[in-house]
Amino acid sequence: MQIDTVTLRELRIPLVAPFTTSFSTQTARTLVAVEVAARVDGAEVIGWGECGALAEPVYSEEYAAGAMDVTERFLLPRLALAQRDGALTAETAAAHLEPIVGHRMAKAALEAALLDAQLKASGTSFGTYLGVTRDRVPSGVSVGIQDSIPALLDVVGRYLDEGYQRIKLKIQPGWDVEPVRAVREAHPEIGLQVDANAAYTLVDAAHLRRLDAFDLLLIEQPLAEDDLRQHAELARAMSTPMCLDESVVSAASAADAIAMGAAAVINIKPSRVGGYLESRRIHDLARAAGIAVWCGGMLETGLARGANAALAALPGFTLPGDISASSRFYERDLTTPFVIEDGHIAVPTFPGLCEQPSADALAGFEATSRSIPVT
Ligand code: OSB
Ligand code: MG
């Protein structure tokens, strides 16, 4: 393919309600949307990608403005060089970008836009490209830290009424055993799991073991991103299955975590690991190792929510993902909103990774934009 222009837009989209985790309270999603104008086999086509980076470097070291900068300054020039030989495809982009260290979310957004352009050019859906066999995936929801336990029970009850098939509670020191106990007592049968976003240390092991009483599906990332060995130690001390999010940034780190016994389950977030193609490799190696995976999220808009659903339709995704309806986060999405039906989200059948976003919605949410010729 030949890229002509890349337009980077920083968007700020209000959330339906504040989303509080151990690292921040977000009231809006600030994100970078990547639009690639390209030619594939002579046909002009537009591809879209969404960058998972948040406004601030609090989940990982990436942040939206930084992703825009690294894309313009370092990633696009490398793709420009690569395409001079006519060798650029979505599948080779990651190799061309490999000399740039890190910045996986920025790379993932660019790769997604190239893949979207390529698949739109051939009229192929992402699910077909991946070879999935399911046409819908069970929908889970991530519930932020609330002001009180009654407020939490109210929010959880409403999500269950909407049909969500499993509930993930964000936890942090001071908001863990009691909220989890309250939800478990109110709903003895539901699929329930917790996510600490690295808010604990191994010193908290005895306290975290108290969560073993609540029949949780898993505990996600209790310790710091680089604490693989300590996660392995904590995993041995708890009966709740250990799941990693932040620590797994590549197939290589997934292989290490599995070998060390640091992960019984892996949250695959396409943005965190550098894209959908690396996500599939992690899925493949985890499946071969007998490790369950599920698809995590970064409050995706319609530019990426459907692609996450397609990925999650691969056979190794045996646990419900954080793939909720658009309405979980947004009153107005950039594309046709994704809806929950009978507890599931449909795997899209449109060509590419996403629908063409609404020009009105883009304009309404746009903070800044830059169009960069790629020559
Ligand atoms: O840890 O999974 C996480 C959102 C932002 C950053 C980190 C996380 C999350 C979520 C939301 O839990 C998941 C979603 O997009 O539905
Ligand atoms: Mg997480």
C-alpha cells in the first residue's frame, strides 16, 4: 500500500459518568484518532485507528499528546521510507517501526489504520481476516470505584439488568474486601472479578488473600507492572487465579509471565501490546500453553470497539471481555453505537476494523488536528 496523508486528531469525548480507578478519575476520554488516506492496489481508501493512550501517563507511560508527537516525528517517517520500496503492508508495519523503542499504543493505532484501509480495499471484515468462528461475544463491564457501597450495588444492579455477563470491580487499598463482599452477597451467582491496576505491593499479600473467599474469576494486576516475579509469588499464595494486564506488553512478556507462573489468565488489550497482530500472537501462545485470555479495553470508541469484539471471537478468548455497549461510556459515539443484545456484542460484518466515523461527531469532539503528508 501507498500512504498519501495521515491526519491525527486529538478528540475529547465526555463520559456518561466519571470513571474512577486506582490511578485517576476520568470525566472525558481524550484520545488520538488516526486517519490514513492510502492507495491499495490503485484504489483510494481511508483507514482509521484509535490510540489507547489516555490524556495522562497514569496507566502506562504513553499519553495522547505524546502519541501524536511520536507518530508524526518518528513513526510516519519510517513508514515513508518503507513504502518507497513498495513493501509496506499492515502486516509489515510493526517490523518497520521496531527501531523505535516502546510507544506501543501509538504503533498499534497506526497499524490498525493500515489494516482497516487494507481490509476496506478488499471488502473483508476483520473477523473474516482473523478467521473467527463466532458471530457474537459475551459482554462484560468494568465498574469504577464508587463513593459508597450502596452506590456500587446500585450501579452493578443496573448493569446486570442490562444483561452484562460478568462484572469487574476496580479495587484499591481501602476499597476492596468490603465492596467485593457486598456485591457477592447481593449476587451469589454472577461472574465477578477485580482489577487493582497495580495499586498493591507484596506486603499486602495477607490482605489480598481475603478476596479468596468470594469465588472470583480472577484478580487482575494487583502489583506493579515490572513485578513479574512478585506476581508469581502472590499467585502461589492465593487461590484466586492471577491475571496480568499492565505487565504484558508483548508476546515475549506473555511468554515470560506464563513460564514464571505469574499469570493463570492474560488480559489482552490490543493497544497495550502494540496492536491486533501482536494480540493474536499472544492469544496463540497462551492457548498453546493452556492459559485463558480475555479482551480488555481502553474505553474504546466505535473506531475500535468492533475490532476488539472480532478479536475476542478467536477460540482462546474463553472469558468475557471488557467489551461493553458504547452506552457504557458514551452518550454519543463516533460510529453507529455497539449495543448489548442478550448479554452479547455482535462481531461486526462490515469491511475493515470500523465504520467510517461521523464527520459531525469528529468535528464536535475535536481539540486539535494535524494532516501530515507521508512522502
Ligand atoms: O485496567 O483494564 C484496565 C480503562 C482504562 C485503563 C485501564 C483499564 C480500564 C478499564 C476499562 O478497566 C475497560 C473498558 O474499556 O471497558
Ligand atoms: Mg486492568
